[in-house]
Amino acid sequence: GNEELYCIGCGAQIQTENKNERGYTPPSALKKGQETGELYCQRCFRLRHYNQLEKVSATDDEFLAMLSQIGEQDVLVVNVVDIFDMYGSMIPGLHRFVGSNPVLMIGNKVDVLPRSIKHSRVKHWMLQQAHQAGLRPFDVALVSGKKATQIDELLELIEQHRNGRDVYVVGVTNVGKSTIMNQIIRAATGNKEDIITTSRFPGTTLDLIRIPLDDGAALIDTPGIIHRHQMAHVLTANDLNIVSPQKEMKPVTFQLNPEQTLFMGAVARFDFVEGNRSSFTCYFANELKIHRTKLEKATDFYEKHKGGLLQPPNEKDINDFPPLVRKEFNVKEPSDIVFSGLGWVAVQNPGKVAAWVPEGVDVVIRQQII
Ligand code: GDP
């Protein structure tokens, strides 16, 4: 009949039309649920049976409403960021919304860092970036959602600082928050059923996942928002997989003369403008091919070969790809030129270099993290 049905897990109205919206239930499951009287939406079903969280995103307005409600409570805020894309990970204005609540920053994807990288330096850099965005986390933790490294340590750190309060986990999409939350659920609940419920802020339609903690407080997963300054915004999902470092990076060193250029596929470009011949070490996804050419010819070379010899993006997608924008750096000490979301080039000796990235993507200089 036409009666309205509701999920007994989260209370969402059941619908069978749109997979990405609240209350979605596959028609077969709907039938079965009606027969047994246990009707769950697909999201709650998966949570109950597999302790598997699916990702949800919010609109900008919903996200802001959520943040300001978090700010009105006495809670611990955990902000998940991608260590390869600090700029694209920062939630604009987060420091204003969290008010006086303590913030713990979690840098995800530590599995991708080569062993030669000092974690203490990475943390230091992350703190600097956070401060620049006005955020003052009391600590930074490095984890891997994918490899489940440091998850127990993370839970311990949270336990130390929450003082009986609820913990809200926030992050923009693509930083790996769902992956981490699924590891946390696994670690914190030992795969027991029935311990996860969804809840909502009054007056919003946002689903929050509450993972109950021992003392009645909860760890709360929140929807993310899309950050406009991410590579995710200018690439297809497939290309994003190619350019995002997925496995431990194998750095590649080039001996360059001044006036030589490196292309990272067609997504980024590095010019050695001025200085003495020296070595440049590239830290990018192993699948991203690096091509060396002469600076003098580089712009013509790019126009001719983008989408072909220089990929990704491929021939089909290159026309939708924004032009590369140039930013110059005067290097005075051993430094990394960081291409947000992609990786970095370590520069050993003083000189002048230029980095090119799609408009909207950030590129910055930092002290070397070796
Ligand atoms: P969310 O949008 O923040 O929930 O992000 P997801 O959990 O969906 O992850 C986004 C992408 O990052 C996926 O392709 C994941 O496989 C990848 N990812 C997540 N965590 C890690 C990690 O610790 N290491 C690596 N290498 N990739 C990760």
C-alpha cells in the first residue's frame, strides 16, 4: 500500500528510489523487512550487520549548522586531515565554530610516507599549517585508516583528553574519515551488534553515527563537505586514484641543470629556473610518471603532449582540466615544494624554482621533512 515506512534504526522514512539519500532500502530488502517486521534502511542494515560505515556528505549550509551546534556543546573535537593535502583538508572557519572546545588533529595516510621521513617533522608542519588557518590543536596524531596503524593509540589519546565528554569527528570528504571510523568501530566495539545508533541535531536532517563509549558518552561521526580546493575537484575519480599516493612512495631523484623542467603527468609542473646543477627528489604517487624537458620549450611541450605523453588526465578528460598556474619560490635552505594533494619536490641547494598547479590547488614551500 501507500503507508509510510520508517527505518527502526534511524527513523528515516524508507524509500527505494535514491541510493544516496536518507532511508534508501533496496526493494528486495524492503519486502523481506516488511515480512519480518524488522525494517532497516540500507545504511543501518550495514552498520548492524557488518559494522561498516558508509560515507555521507552534507551541503555547506547543513555543515555550518552542524559545526555551530557542536560549538555550543562541551565536547572534544577530532579533526581528520589528509597529510598530503593539508590545504584541501582545512575546514574554513573551524576555529570559530569549535569555540573553546579542544581540538585534536589526526593526519591520515601515514602509510604512504617513505620510511626516511621523520614523523615529528610532519607533525610540526601540520601544526604550522593549522595555526595558519587559525586552528590551535592541542596535539597531532598520525594514523593510517587503510592499514589500521596507530588506531589503538589514537583511541587512547582521545580517552585521555575527553574527560567524560562526547567526541565529534569532523573532516572534509576524501581525507579518509570513513576509513578511519570503520577502523575505530572495529577496534572500539570488537564487532558486537546493536551498539551503534544514529541520531540527529534538532532541526537538521543530518545523520550522525553515535558509537557509544563506556561511560554513556559517545564518539560521533559527522558528514563531510566537499572542499573546493582539492585535486578531487579538477580530476575524474579514476585520475584521482592515479595521482593520489596510495602505497609507500618511492622517491625519484633527478640531477637537474638550471632551465630544466619536470612534468608530473599533466597535473603539475616544476621548473628549475636559476641556480647550480643539483639534485631534486620527487615524492609523488608511484603511478604518476615524471617527464623531464627543457624549460625553454616546456609550455609548448605541455600544449602539445598534455593528455597524450603527459597523463593523467587522458585525451578525453584533458579539455575539462584547468590550465596550470605558476608560482615562483626563492629557495634559501633545503626545502620541499609541496603540491597539495599530490606530493612534493625536495630542493637541496639555493636557487629559484617555479611550481605549476591547476588553479585553486595550493602549492607552498616548507622546510625539508627528511
Ligand atoms: P572520506 O570521504 O573522508 O570518508 O574518505 P574515505 O574514507 O572514503 O577515503 C578516501 C580515499 O582515501 C579512499 O580512496 C581511501 O581508500 C583512501 N584512504 C583512506 N585512508 C587511507 C590511508 O590511511 N592510507 C591511504 N593510502 N589511503 C587512504
